[in-house]
Amino acid sequence: MKRRQFISKAGLGVVGATATLAAPAIASGKKQWIAVSAFGKAGLLGQALEEFTAQVAAASNGRLSIKAYHAGELVKPFEAIDAVQSGTAQMGFGAPYYWAGKSDSISFVAAMPYGLTAQEQNAWCYYGGGIEIADKTAYNPLGLKFLPLGNTGNQMGGWYAKEIHTVADLDGLKFRMPGLGGEILKTFGVNVILLPGSEVLPALTSGAIDGTEWIGPAADMGKGLFKVVNNYYYPGWHEPATILDGFFDLNEWEGLDADLKAIVTEATVATNLKILSKFQAVNNVALQKLVKEHGVNIRRYSDELVQAIGARATELLPELAARTPEGKELFNHIVDFRKGMLDWSGYSEQAFLAARGAASFKSA
């Protein structure tokens, strides 16, 4: 699809978009790229993308500049991948499960229910062959190159208009949850609805959905979800951590000089760490505000629900993965890595968190 054809079909209302989207200029050895994002400009993820593009420009001495367009500025949030595949943009930023319509395997890259923590996901990506297997089974077949560009860390379980206690309470709910978690909820009679972030609050307000998951306290408070519903559940069984993806036109990526590839790669690593660290830093402050200032009820999923959903995940996820050879290969790779993490994480993080309550420190 030609650039102008894509813009027309996307229904863009951006003044001067046609001029902006001329073919990337290459003058004096410099490249100019366009990046499109599934996330808004104002939030943490929008700020992180701006910092990423600035880092690439500075580190490359201007040899590679990337102009970022946030959700709705150039294309709709879920059209970011189409823009990159069409050649309209050279880079996209989102969450892998947003592109589930393109690939049966790609949602496993984002997060697997009852799967890996953020620390384990990073270990898988950088030292466990995760980037390579994700490229092979999900991104390269779409003409894309994948690099992790953020992580939410452990998410909250979601916001509900009413309390839920049993499996029966799920039946008939209209709930926003993307990815594999949503596929699991469907088997319990939930009407799962996929919405971009900008549409979540209006849908809650109108009653189009009965509840939603988003990310965690800081991002959820910023979105104003507490203004409509106040039952806030944990743990985030569906997304113990979520990889955000930077994806690049594969031909453009392969055409980069080796030093520019290294610069972009290291900038994604830095952005990944910054986003995860920022969420970790701000979530507790936001959680306290939600409870103390906005009257939010923090509720734990019942053991019945956690066990029933976990059992269903054990049955369903291998079936979903086995739809394609690529999905099966990716799933098995993650499961094998997870097995290797269970012992060590149990002896280290899990055991320490259980023990930490034994010491009650006060400021010196």
C-alpha cells in the first residue's frame, strides 16, 4: 500500500500530514524516521517515547532522527502496526497483544497469565533468547524487527462496578481485557471487549463495560477510573508483567549501519528499564491516594477465582499456542524458561518478600 493511500484510508485529520509523511529524507548520510505509538502523549509512556527518540538523535550525532507521533496524532492506536507494515512509518510502539489480529503467537510475547515477572521477562529477553524467538515466531513473519521498549511490571487485576467472589460472578460481565487473559475470561462467560486507552473511561462511564483492567495504580489514577468504579482487585494474574514492544520495519532495520543498530538497541534497553523503574517508583504513592483520598476499595481475588482461572489457563494456553507451529515454539520456549525460574525465584524473591515483614524499620 502506498503512503498516501494508507493515510487516506486511515482517515487522518492531521493538518499537513501529507507533507510530513514524505519519504524519509536521507541527506549527508542522515536518516529521518517516523514512529507511531498506541499510547497517548501525556502519560508516562508518551514521555518515555520522546526521551527514547531524543537519546537516539543525541547518541547518533543526528545521523538518525525519529519523529514521534502519539496515539491519534497520525493514526489510531491500533493502526500503528499497519503504518509500519505499509512503510508509512519506520517504527511503532505499543503492546504485543494489540496486534493479535496479525499473529496467533504475538500475544505470548507481551505477557502470559501466571507466567514471568518483569525481572524474569528481562532475563528471558536479554539472556534467554527471548528477543530472537519473538522475532522468529512473531515479528519477522510480519516484516518487523522486535525490541522490548518498556515493561509495566506486575499489574493490578482490574476495576469492577460490583464485587466479584465466585466464578459464577464472571458470567455475563462486559470487561475490557486484552491479550491471553481476555481469552481465558471468555471461557467463563465474560464478554471481553478490546478498547484503546482513550476509550476506556468513556465506556465505563456510559455502562458499555462493567469493568476494566489497565496497568497499575499510577496509570489507572491518571486515567480517572476511580471516578466511575471503586472496586480495585489484585493480583494481576493475567499480566504478572507486560512487555511493551518497539517494532521496526525489517528492511529499514537491516539497512542501518551497525553502529546505528547498536545505538537504537541500547536506547531501547535504557527505555525499558526507565519505564519499569518509574512504574515501580510511583505506584505505591498512587495506591495510597486512591484509598485515602478517593475511597477506592482494594480487594483480593478469592482463592476460588485464582485457582479456577489458573486451572483454565493451564488447559487453554497450550491449545491457543498449538494453533500454529510458531505459536507452539514460542510458548514452549517461555514455559521452559519459566520452569527454570520457579526454583530460583522461589528461593530468592518469593522467600525474601515473605520474610521481609519480620523487620519493621522506622526512620533513623
